[in-house]
Amino acid sequence: MAPAAHGGTRTGRAFTGDKSGEFLFKCLHKAKISNQPHSTNLNDGLKLKSAYITNILKCVPPGDKPNNDELNNCSDYLNFEISNLKNLKNNCYFRKSCF
């Protein structure tokens, strides 16, 4: 999935405000991982149950299309972020960018 393919990062929450987020949060709600099927902004009341969502990229690359150098440069930060999740039992990574 491609977070912020259409500017979702502007909301302050990954996958919020674009089509990939609409799909993701509907799925999380159906699986009873979120309390609502949508995410519109940081103050919309969304709560996740035992879940953490992040992006490898923390800023939107030119054309919303990251290249391998950008992904590699950001991977250390992602590894640090994941290492701080002390109760992490499972993880799921989406490697390809989709538009």
C-alpha cells in the first residue's frame, strides 16, 4: 500500500485521507482491530486495538514515488521505531508502493 499517495500524511496519521487508508481502515474495523471504519484526522476518535501503523518514509518523495535510495535511507529509522515496540508479537510489511 502506498501511504499518502494523495497527501494523506498531511493529516498527521499514516494512511489517513486517501484511498489506501479508506481500504485499510475498513479492513481493520471488519477485523475488530479499530473502533471505526474510517480515519479522517488525528481527532476523529479512531482507536486501534493492539496495533501500530507506520511508514518507512516519513516525508513524501518527489512525485509520491520513492526510489530505493530513499527507502534505504529511511530504513534505519523504521528499524529503530519497531525496536521500541516492546510488546510486538507480529508484524506485516508491505514492500511495494502501489498507486
